[in-house]
Amino acid sequence: MGNRKIRFGVVVFPGTNCDRDTYHVIKEVAEEEAVYLWHRERDLRGSQVVVLPGGFSYGDYLRSGAIARFSPIMEAIREFAEGGGLVLGICNGFQILLEAGLLPGAMLRNKGLRFICRFEELEVENAETPFTLLYEKGERVKMPIAHIDGNYFIEPHKLALLEREKRVVFRYRENPNGSLNDIAGIINRGGNILGMMPHPERASEAELGSTDGLRTFLSAAKYVRES
Amino acid sequence: MRSLKRLLEEHNLTVEEYQRIKKILGREPNLVELGLYSVMWSEHCSYKSSKVHLKKLPTKGKYLIQGPGENAGVVEAAGKAVVFKVESHNHPSFVEPYQGAATGVGGILRDIFTMGARPVALLDSLHFGPLERPSNRAIMEGVVSGIAGYGNPVGVPTVGGEVDFEEEFSHNPLVNVMCVGIAEKDGIFYARAGKPGLSLVYAGAPTGRDGIHGATMASAEFGQETEHKKVNVQVGDPFREKLLMEATLEVMEKNLIEGIQDMGAAGLTSSSSEMASKGGVGVELYLDRVPLREEGMNPYEILLSESQERMLMVAKKGKEEEIKRIFEKWGIEAVVVGKTTEDRRFKAFWKGEPVADVPVESLAGDAPQYQRPYEKPEIDEREDPAWAEERNWQKALLKIISSPHMASRRWIYQQYDHMVQTNTVLLPGIGPSVLKIKGQKEAIALTIDANPAWGRANPKAAAVLTVAEAFRNLACVGAEPLGITNCLNFGNPEKPKVMGQFVETIEGMKEALEFFEVPVTGGNVSFYNETQGKAIPPTVVIGAVGLVEDYRTIPRPERVEEGMGIFLLGWTGKDLGSSVYLKAVLGQTGGRVPEIDLEKEKLLQQQLIRLVREGKVAYAVDLSPGGLLPNLAEALFHIDIGAELSFSTREEEAYFLFGESPSRALVFAPGELEADVPVLKLGTVKGQDLVAYINGRKKLDLPLKQLRRSWESLFPSLFDK
């Protein structure tokens, strides 16, 4: 029972470019199972966790994530999430979850109006989600960001609600993009859909500068294994 | 009716070349045919001025799989094929910086995946005019965002590069882009048509009017009316490129094609005629089947368009439908637009009517070659520049590290996604790029180097020094060079002086490469970097690939701990001519370039590689350009600890601290260091300040924080107001 591998579905939209990295980390580093889910499919192929990886789905020519939400796979993901299934959106994946209304708020262009790729220090605000249970509350972790639209925005009263319900999961120590309340990652009210701008898959192998991201995947696997 | 003279001028062909075309055809060419010769015989496509000289370069080596003549070169590393090439997009980047640079990235990416390799890294060599001038800032800003705007969506990390500034680049910036890909050794594809009777499949973006005569534009000087050339610059679509790449790699993996060539310069014409030439066959093209983006395009425009994100493939017999299905899955149009034939002729048809009929070889193989007259360039031998004017090393150091030549490049590289693909072991700015090959302990090390200030003073020596510097960079991570690619940027080759610079540069490269026994695997020549008669300094850009035996043990700043020793390895000469010190501190250019003894250089590199592989080095850095002190300061920024130095010099202090003698390296290591080259312990890693006692006197005492601020502020202060 304890060694059963958890199956992660990695969604591939045209223009997704972190699919192979995410697949690699799940399979070779976290040592769980990974399958690709093509955007035109409606079948999640037995995935126990669905990951929407980073990239530029459909080129992001309209608005980041704005077109991907109409893909057939998104309907399946919505159903899966409504049933309590774990969904993790990373970077462009987070933007897609916002556009699809699975998470609240919107992404604006970075305050400096430029793409930023660098390591950031984050604080884990909520260590009780299925994706963060292997972290400590208040722990400082290092993960890279790589985006031009990562400036999180939400109306004031909804922001207050997010905070009150402890749904801010990761916060930047030094705000790189103008995000309200330094928000780097949020979870839905049901506690099963996490969106985050930093890339945990890029911080999962020591030689790449940090292993702090790996526990995001390990937490999700542990949660599913034990539930 | 346009006169013939006017027509030839518009096509950048000489009267002699026109006569030659008439002789080949036995008649007058029609306008379409004239267009074909114009692009295929352009300097950009035919290398007509450079070919006789390029032949002198060594192209054989123990790791070589494919040398010059294909879309890219290939060497073997750790049982894999490493495919790589550098190419210029200088002219388009001046006319339209964002699109010029973006499509430069797109073009070189296609060169790599056309060979069957998945691109794993991009590097750039960028040269602009001084940033005091707003026009130069606008060009730089456009180029940097163009590289980011294309490379980031495609998902290929831009892992390294170099940027520098000289007056002459104000009207002719250099944008040279290098791409590296990895393939299985038996998975390489070539631009060869195979045999007669096979279908030519066009895949990718529809053809538009953009870029018609781009190759011809890159083969002439700019005058005052360059603004009008905007129509010649192509527009890039990285999203389509990404899909094209995935689909292309899939048809290759399923073994459905015989040959493939991307439609780069001279588009459909060059891709089809070059594949036919290499395969010893002919081609027929049915131009009315080519997908078009604009209405009313004629055969001339279709053949010459340089629209981006297009590929031409020779399908295996009977595989056309399967190829189309794969492209369709990725949302890319694929259409049969022609076939290979026996007769070795290049024929194009429009609705059944022939519009061009010329021998394939006359386009792709037998373009004219010129032994252009050249004269030996003047060599700047001035010794003893006015280095003695500034004796305050603290002030000099601050000036240098805050100058455009040495200031932190973070503002640039953080706009590039340099981590996607999760192979980037060494982040930009720290040393050569080091990239993992997943599942293996071996890694590849990459560097791209150029120094136009050296080129201006002495083209031949500059070539030798640049090759040596590239290999020394690799040695700092314990990597042995496997091969190089090069981009040779020059003015107008019809001028004997410029041609002389070119010939000397080739001589220098040949000398260095033969000495190190490392081959050239390909590259690019960019002539006509000249505006209103003013040429750029000769600039040889060297992109080198090396093999790291085990990425887990490479030197890196994080390995350096308080208390470790700081050692200078190698030999110091009197090398302040054409240095960063002269430019940044005294505002002077010129002077004799550093002297190099290749035997010493090789010994230093061998010792570095040995020490690294024995695990004795925590971190190592090359000292040129900028010299010892600025490069030491930069290393400390990465390490994030200060240093206490105390040493004596035999040379004048300025030579020792700021001279750009090659064959030197700075090494951080625990304990003592023994090597078969001179080793001088300079001091210890310690505290939060940089303190130096030189020849018994305190010459430096600055908080690292303050130094770092000077180093980091330049680019943000210029661009993020």
C-alpha cells in the first residue's frame, strides 16, 4: 500500500513547454508515474493528480491562458476537480486555471513590463494543503520564476477573503512582479486546486540550484496515497 | 521598361555575373530566373568572397561527426550527437531590432532541429554602439526583447552569451545567435534529396511577401535609406515554430523522410536547389500549390519569399499522408509542392506553365567564387599606453566594473528563460554554460566569445586570442573542447582592406585550431557590415562546445567557503593595449593586443582541466577581458564572501591587475595548489570586504556590497527608469 505509485497526468497544450520537465521530475526524481494528456483528449487516463505545466499555450497571443481553457481536456479537468481530484497549475498552468475560473483573480503584466527568469525566495504560508503537507508553515524555500504575466490581481474584498481563508499558499519574500500581497500561489476553497507562478519542477534537483520544489509533487503523491 | 543596368542593380548582380548566367542558360534569363540567381549568388548564400579562404580551416577532429556544409555541425559527446551552429542576423536587427533578433533565433533553431536534434540551448554574441546614444539603447532593448520574445515561448533556454559596445556598431550592430541541440548518433538528418521521383513536402507557415530579397540585403552596404528596407525583414511566430519543431521531430523519429532543409535565406529556392544539388537530382516545383498568406503573389515572390517557420522535406516513398497527419496533429499545414527528378534541373511551374528552368548546380553548387584582392591590414603595435595616469586602483576597479564592458548582465539574461528544460547546471554570468544530458553524468560546456577591440588592432592575433579564450573558458569547468562554430563579421569584402582583415582572421583561426587540434564544424560569414563607407571592426565570434566528465564535480561559486585560498595560475605579460582598462578608465582605444604563447596556453588549460577533474578546484575563472582585479571582484559577487589579498608583483601593478594577458586563470581552492604552471597565492576568501595589500601597501579596502552595487546598477539605470 505504502509503495503504490501515484499517477500524474501532465497536460500538453500546443505551446506548452514545461511538459517534458514536469514529466521528468515526476517520473525520475519523485519516482511516481507520469502520463501525458493531449489537449484534445477528454480522458484523464486514470490520473490521480493533474498538472498543467508552464509554457505559452497557443502562443499566449491573446492573453496568457485565455484560449487553452476552451480545450476538450479542460472539461474533463473541471469534472475531475469538482470531484475533489488534485489539480496543480504551474505558471502558464496557473494562468489557465484563472482564465477557466477554477481559481479566482487574474494575471496582469509584470510591473516592470519585462519577462523575469530568476530564483526567488518564497514563504510557505499554508502547509496544510495536499500540495504542501511536506513543508513547514513559515518555511522559506527557493524556486525559480519565469514569466511576463505574473502580477496577480483580485478585487479587494475577494483578496481579503483569500487571506482570511488562508488560501494564499506561497508568498514572495521580495515581490518581483507587483502581485497583490506578494502572492505567488493560491488554492481554491475546496483545497484541491493549487495555482503557483514559481516552477517547482525547476527546483527539484540539487545540481540545478534547489530541491525545494520537489516536495510539492511528493506532498500531492503522499496525500493521494494516504487518502 | 527598366534598363538592364537598373535591373541588375536591383538584384545586386554584376554585369559579369549576368554574362555568366546567359552562358549557362544559352539565352537571356527571364525575371524569375534572374531572381533565383540573385539570391543564390548573393554573398549570404554563396559565400563567394569567403569560400576560397574558409577552405583553409581545419575540419577534422577525433570527435567530429559532421563538418561544414550541412545545416549545422555535429560532434560526439558522451555517446550522443551534439549539433550546433552560430549565425548572424546583423542587418535585419539594425533595420528592425525586435523582429530581426527574433527571426535570427528562429532561423538558427530550425538549422538545429532540421538535423534531427532537439535544441537544448541558445547563446548570443551581441555588439552595439555606445549606450549614451538613445538610438543604440533602442536597438539593444529591441534586440534583447526580440531574443526573449522568441526563445522563451519556444522553450529553449538562452543560457549564455556576451554583450559589448564599440563606436562602430552604432550603425551596424552584431546579433549572432548560437544554438545547440542533442540527437542520437544514428538519428541525424541531412539536407539531401536522396533519389528521383520523391515528393517534396512543404510544411509550416504560409508564404507571404515578407523577407523577399533578405539575403540580397545582407549582401550589400547600407546607405542612408535603410529605413526603406523594413519590408525586407521577416516577422517571427515562435508559437508556430514550437509546433513545427515538435512535428518535425516526430516525423523524423518515425523515419518518414529522406532529407530536409529549412526555408531560411532565399526560402523555397535555396532549400529545394541545395537538397537537389547534394542528392545529385533535379526538382520540379508547382508554385500554385504553395500555401499563401497574401493574395496575388506571383512566382517570383513565392520563390524568393523568406517567410519564417517553413520547412521543405523529401518524403520517403508512400509516406506523404502519414507526414501530413502528423503535421496536422500539431496544427501545421503540410502540402506536396513538387518532386525530385532525374534531369538535375531546377524547374518551377505556375498552373502548368513553366516559369523557370535552370541547371540545379548553377544555383547551388557553381555560384561564382572570387579571389578578391586584399591588402595586409595595418597592425596597431603601440606599446606603453598611458596606463600610469591612474594609480588609484580602487577608483579604477569601480570604473571598470560599472562600465558597460564589465557591468552585470543580469538585466539582460533574466529576460531570457535560461532554466527551461531543467538542464542548466551553471546559471548565466558565472562561467561557461554547463548543461546536463539527462540520465548521464557527462555534461556539455558552452561558450561564445568575441573581442572586436582586439580585432580592430590586429585581426590575426584577435582570432588566435579569441579561440584561446573560448577554450580557456571551457577549461575553467574542466571541459575539453570538442569543436567550434564561428561567425565572421566584417565590412565590405570588395574593399581590399576589409578582405585583408578577413584573410588574416582566417590565418589566425587556422593557426590556433590546428595547434589545439580542434575542428571548425560550420558557421557563417557576415560581410557588408558597413554603413556609408564605415565598417565595423573585424569581429570573429567563436562558439565552442566542450565535454564535462561529471557535472556533479564542476567548480562553482557555491563550493567556495570562507578560508579557502585564492590563486593566480599562469603568466603575466605587459598587455594593456586595447584593454577594458584603457577604455573604461582612460577613455582610450587601441594599442598592441596581448601576446600569446600557445604552448603556455595549452599547458595552462591542461593544468586547469586536470585540477578540476581531480576535484581540487572550488571555482575557477578566466581573466580576460578586464584582467585580474575586475574578474576577481565578479567572482566574489557570485561567491558572496569577501577577500583579503596580500601579494607582491614583479610587473608594474597595472599590468598585473588590469592587463589582459591570456594564459592566466584565477582559482579558488582549499589548501595549497600545485601545478606545472606558475602559481601565486594572492590571499584568502574572508569577511565582507575586498581588502588588498599590494607590494606592501594597502591599495584596496571596499565593502563587497558597495562594489556589487556599482557592478549591478548600469543596465537597470539605463533601461528601467
